[in-house]
Amino acid sequence: MNIGMKPIYIDLPSVASVTSLSETTIQRLVRESQFPKPRQLSGNRVAWLVREVDEWSEARPISDLPPPMNTGARKKAA
């Protein structure tokens, strides 16, 4: 039953999706202690606390790189 509550935990594919990183990159960053570690939910199930992923995301430095060339571009009607 979904009553509009924000999830507490998210799985690896969801973490990759919300951070725009690959699953492999997330796993590498966890091993290097540069990303929050997942929590053990049951015997064979782990997931990340949304709050910790949010905090990690907010702590990322602001980039001096320009956005990709296609950002915000609109396709012209044919």
C-alpha cells in the first residue's frame, strides 16, 4: 500500500538511477569509502538509506565544468 510516503531504503539499481552513476561505480565508491555503505535489511538483502544518499549528493562539490552541449536544447519541429 503506497500512501505517498517517501521510501526509507532504495536498492542498488535505484541508487544508480537517482545519482546518475552506474551500479559498478556505486560499488567501487562504497569499497573506497567515498559513498555510504548499504544497510543489511535481511539475510540476503541490502539497501541504502535515502537520507544518506541525499546527504552524500548534497555534499558533492559544485562543478566548474559547463553542462553538456545538448542540455536544455529543444528539438525543432520537422
